[in-house]
Amino acid sequence: MRNFTLKQILTFIEVARDRSVSKAAARLFVTQPAVSMQLRQLEEAFGLALVEPCGRNIQLTQAGEEFLTHAMAAVAQFRNLEASMAEHVGLKKGRIELAVVSTAKYFVPMLLVRFARLLPGIEVKLQIDNRENILSMLARNEVDLVIMGRAPTTLDCAATPFVTNPMGIVCAPDHALSRRRKASFELLREHEFVVREQGSGTRAAMERLFAQHGVELKVVMEMPSNETIKQAVMAGMGLSFLSLRTVRHELAAGHLALLDVQGMPIIGHWYVTHLRQNRLSPAARAFKEFLIEQGGPLIESWA
């Protein structure tokens, strides 16, 4: 057996994630030289190069690409090992790696507080990002559970809906369409939109909706944050398409208005998702069951 460590494997996977030593160091909370040392020791263990310079970043060698495939499979097996050992501990303590798309951050903290009251011995590590990056984390076995607005189609996942996700078009209260009733979708062709970034689930849902109606989407500005988009819409920059669970308070206070468009709001769902091949630990299984049984009513009363 060659002399290499799990820490070196995990460091290599982090570097391979963005093809960057600096980004890996930032995520691991270590220095760049520390990451470079782990890579060098891993390469020395096998006697070949796994990475090579590519401009300011790095790229994987052919051996590195093959190593990454096996490393990710190994990490998946280690997660199953952890889940198996956790069965002996039960729910007295445990750890959950949870990732959620950024739109879900409006209700997930509340759910975590309620869950902690039921099972105080379980620690939850939360990561928030857009859909594209969350799917990458899931594919690399970096997380146990994911909360997202649409079930993955490119991964073999178990995805269970636990609450609705109504989505609609919002505008400033004094916008010309704010008082229009049963407006046709065709009218939206004449107006500009402030939208989420590429890779966002909300952006993808919006583009599908406009394509279904054969209406060209006019983008005036792209922003990576729902909060920034809300401010832009309130300022009169344009319309936007958002999950209505993110704008509940602004609608109630009259800072935003929901357009009355035929066929809307669109009713989707929030899903709790995990790789089907992975064995869930008792802690992760308990949180999944909590979402399915209690998540819907709690969110309905919250957002």
C-alpha cells in the first residue's frame, strides 16, 4: 500500500474542483503552500504528476483525471462507512453536510432551529450556493443532502418534494402593469427584466417559462443575489421573476407588487435530494424525514 493519506486525497479533490490552488486553500482555511505540499506528497507517493500549470491556474494531467475519478468514488465509500458507524451511535449525536440553493436561505435557517430543538446533538454544516455549484458538490460527494427547487436530471438521485415553491413576476408598486388584471404573457415582451446569474435555478426556470410562451426575455441587468434584485425592482430598474417565498414581506408592506399574469404564479416544489447510491446516516435520515413531515407546514406559516 502506497504511503498517502485521506487528507491528501481531499485536498486534491478541492484543487480539482476549480483547477485552482488558491481557491482550494480558501475553502480549506489553510495557506496555499500547505495545499501545494499536500499535492506534492501525493504525487511523490505515486511517482507521477497529477497536476500541471495552466496560465495562472492548474490543470489535471491524464493521470490526474483518472485519479480524480477513483478519489471521488473512494470518498463516497468513506461516507458510507461513516453512515454505517453512525448507526451504532444513533441520534445522540451526528453531523450533516447540507447544501441549499441560495433562494432557500429564506426559510432553511428557521427549519434548522426547529430541527435542533428536536435533536440537539446533531451538528449541521450549511453551504449556500447557486444550483450549478450545488449540483457539482453533490456529484463530488461533498454533501449528504441538498435542498433545491428542481430535481436533478443528470445524476441518479432520490428527490422528494416537501413544500410548494410558487414563482411569479414582481414589479415596483407604481409600475404601469401593477394594476393590470389578467394580463397576457405577451405583454411582458415590451418590458425589461433584472435576472439572476447563469447557473441559478430561478434563472433557468425563468428562461424555460419565456421559451414556452415564445417571448423574448429582455435582460437589463444580471445580479447574483435575490436581495439586490429586490432593491433594483423597487427602484424601478425593471421587472423580475422570483420565488414568492423570498418576497413575502416586501409584498405585504407594499414595497413590491405581484403582477396578475394569466397562468401565474407557477407552482413548483422544493426537494430534499441525495445521491441514490449513498447510505444516509441516522442524522441525515432524521433531517430528511423532518423536512418531509414538518417542513411544509412550518414554511407555509413562515414564508
